[in-house]
Amino acid sequence: MNEAEFTDDSGRVGAVVIGGGLAGITAALALADAGVRVTLLEGRPRLGGLAFSFRRGELTVDNGQHVFLRCCTAYRWFLDRVDATALAPLQDRLDVPVLDLEASPGRRLGRIGRSALPVPLHLARSLATYQHLSLAERAKVGRAALALKGLDLTDPALDAQNFGDWLAGHGQSRRAVEALWDLVGVATLNAVAQDSSLGLAAMVFKTGLLSDPGAADIGWARVPLGELHDTLARKALDSAGVRTEIRTRVTSVSSLENGRWSVQVPGERIEADTVVLAVPQREAHDLLPEGALDAPGRLLDIGTAPILNVHVVYDRKVLTAPFFAALGSPVQWVFDRTEASGLREGQYLALSQSAAQDEIDEPVAALRERYLPELERLLPGARGAVVEDFFVTRERTATFAPAPGVGRLRPGARTNAPGLYLAGAWTATGWPATMESAVRSGVGAADAALGALGRPRDHLLGLFEEAA
């Protein structure tokens, strides 16, 4: 690598994007689509951030199961932009099988789904027949949902309140929280209701379940995530004229007297008109020049939350559904990843365990002892099946912690330093730490940068209105 690789004929680089996760890829594409010359720098040997794949023998394994919803308009734009929409289809209609091990035989399987009726009637039939709650609990859930729908998401006071306390104050039993609110909330927020900001929780439920009949229809990649977020993303970046450098870690970002920016990588100094920092909050804190934020220490106050993924390969098919959620068990969500991984015989299941603070550092042997018997309890077909492989993947800082008060800590895209912008799922997108939030942040950073550069933003108008 030499300096000439980063410059155009005039010796100028329009923009440098630091970080090759979804936020950085999105920002780079949006800038390049407006005619800006972009260099994308990523320290890892691949793109995709925390949504990636790796090889394990003959398997291609995702580090964790990632899903999105129909209401995730920005991430769906991203899929379309990298020509991956067909590889990550949505359900025709929301349908979530929920197995309860503590229920009596014949009543263990319940379902959360929706009809084509308008909101909120689209959930009425599912709620009325959801046998994991009593009739009285279902009625109270309906009333709480209507109260939640009435909350003003722009009210900053919601951020300081606790979702668990709000649910209790609206008549929600411990069972209702476990069997419904946390069933959805833990998977989307990466925290139980008691540890979640009411503002973020209200955003999840209002947008996902109470905005449009099809908003919560679930989508997931039918191929390894690396094919979407690395291979196809790299192809889209190349086609857009973005220069992508992996294994290139930035050591400093500083402003120059001429109003431009200097980005230092080992052995090289890159100049740019604008810089987008699309890295985790602690890394952003370390790279931010003095004065770029009024209170940079707040970035260090944004907590993190882990996700544990348990991977099991059986010698035979033990699950017929593509996925299910569990109650009365430490198991949370189970997905069939057989086809996506390239497994030719048997079945590969991935267990996604969010809010895994108590388990994230447990030895593999202990996790095996806990989860294999649970899978046999949940899936009769697993009894007697041979376990061909068992392993875990751990993301100790998978997301920011959506604790009450986190909203005031999340900065917007603009900084006090002209030409320097922030992106990442942890920034002030209004969403929890999801792929959707990451893409929205990249859109926001690109929009702010293009405005300052006087470049066209027409290609972002429709998307940004949805993602703002």
C-alpha cells in the first residue's frame, strides 16, 4: 500500500470511511453513489463487522443468527443495493412457533402470528389463541399494547424509564413478561424488560408490531452472512468505485490547517475532505480529536451486552420447522442452519442466546451439559440422535446495552468538527443495536457529509425519510 493508492489525479481523496461493518459499508456506498471518491478502511481481514461467517471444517458458520423484520426498511435497502434481496427473503406472514416445556402434553406448542387485518386487529386472533397465557393475561396484554401504541417516541422522558416497571404498572404478570414481552424483547433489545429503556422497548413494539400489519414478518439469510456482508458488499463497493482496504487499522484522525483531515494508518498518512468514523463506541472515543464532541466520555458510559450462540450438528434431522422459540427452558431461539452452512448430511441447529451475561464465559463442556439435554426435551427427534459436533461462538460486546438513560449518551452523526461524522448502531438512530440501526446510521452520516460537501442527496431522500 502506498499513498498514491488513496489519491485521485489531483492528489485529493473525497472521503475516508473507517470501519467496514454495515454502517461503514452503507456510508461508503451512499457517498460513492453521489460521486464522492471513497476509501474504506477495515482492520479485520473481512467486511461485515459483527455479522460475519467463518469456516469450520466443511461448514460455513455464522458467528450468530441474525434476523430482520419487514419494517427494517434501511437494511432491506442495503440488501437490494448489494444485490442480495433474494438470498434473505421474508416470511409471507409472521409466524413464530413457541414451545413451552412446562405446559401439559398437547398444549406445548403455541404460535405468535398475524392476519391481514388492519392494526391492531392483525394480532387479535393470535393473541386470543395464544395458549401460553391465560385468558385474563391475554386481555391485559391487549390493553398494555394499546397503551404502548399511545406513547410518544419523541418524548425523552421515556428513555429514563424502565420497561419492566412500565409493564408491571400496566398489569402485566411475570408470566406475560416471560411468554410474550421478553420473548420478543430479549431477541431485539438484547436485554430483559427490567434492564431495558422504555423508549427503546416502545420503539421496538410500536414499529414492529403496531405500525403495519406486515411490519414484524421475519427475514433471515438463507446463505452465510459473509456472502451478503463481505462478498456481495465488496462487489457492490468495487462497482461503485470505492477503494476497500482490509487489514488496515487506523491509528489516528486529525484535522489539518487547510480544513482537510489526516487519517494515519501504519506507514501511511491519508488526506480526505471528510471522514466517517464507523467503529464501535470505545474505538471511536480513542480516535476522536479533542473537541469533536462536547462530552466524549459519554461514549465510554454506553454499556455493552453479550450474545452467546450454541451450535449443534446432529447425524439426522431433528427439527422440521425453520426456527422456534422456547419457554420453560434456558434455550431461547433455535434456527435450522443446515442448508446455509453447506452441511450435506444430518442437521445443524444454531441456538441464539441473547442477554447472556451469566453464560458468556462458561466453558464449552458446561454449556454442552446444559443445552444438549434441553434440546432433547424440546425436540423428541434429538433423543438418540448422535451429536457430530458441538461448539459455541461468543460476542462479549455484541450490542450496546439498552439500559434506561442510554439515549442521552448516544451521539448523532454530526460532530463539532466540520467534516467528521459518526456512524454505528450505537449512535442516535432511535433503534436498538440491530443491523437496521447500523445501516440507518450509515445513511445518516452520508447524508450529513453530502450536505456539507454540497453533493447531491437525491438518491437518499426516500430512504432517509424512512430511516431518519
